[in-house]
Amino acid sequence: MFFKKIKIDSLESMTLGITGMRSKEEYEALPTEAGVELSYYVYYYSNVDDPRVLQGRTVVDMEEFIALLNECNVPKWDGFSGKHPKGVHDGYMFNFKAVVNGDEKIRADGSENFPNGYHELVRKLRDLIRENNICEDGEK
């Protein structure tokens, strides 16, 4: 089922995973009473029970976060499946899942092939974590 609305009005959850040849990172956004809790994780695979390690966390105003998703064209991402370009031997893969507007799902994925607004969203998520990190384990 494809996302039908052209605009996101509410957020229930969002996960963006980015995988490279030797790395995996994940952004997770969940609503709280204070707004949207945005967390940034890195995966480490070396004899640990849970390879997902929190690197940063911040709280963002809900309206601001929803505006960011809309500005980055996330509603139009639903169903995007970017095949790896011929002749490209390396790169990054992404997997995006969101539940918005109650129970509408947005799903997208790709391998070195991204929907319009993807790079802008990743840059802004990184900036939000870097500028407002409230996680003691993460770097500020």
C-alpha cells in the first residue's frame, strides 16, 4: 500500500538505516511529550550482545521535525526502490521506514540510488544530533 497523502501531519515513528561496506548507522525518531526524540546509533560487531550503540540523542520540536520531513519530500519516497547503478562498484545502501498520519506507512530503500531530498534529510539529521546532543556517551 502506497502512502496516499502528499503531506505528513503527524509522526508515530521513523527509522533511517544507512549501510556501507564496513559501517552501519541508524537514525530513529519517536514522539514524546516534549516533541520528537531523535537518536543516532552506530553498529559494532565484535562479541557484544547488542551491536547497536547509541552515539547521540536530541529532542526536536514536533512541528519542526514534521516540517523537515515534508521539506525533504519524504511523503513522495513511499515505494522508492533505487537499484544500484551499473558500473558503480561501492557505495551506501539505505532503508527508510516511517509511520505517519495515524497508521500510514512510508517505505523506501536503495543502493547508491536515493530519492529526491534524501541527502538533505541526512545532513539535517546529522546537524540536529551534532548541535544538540543530550547523550552522555555521544560526542558533541
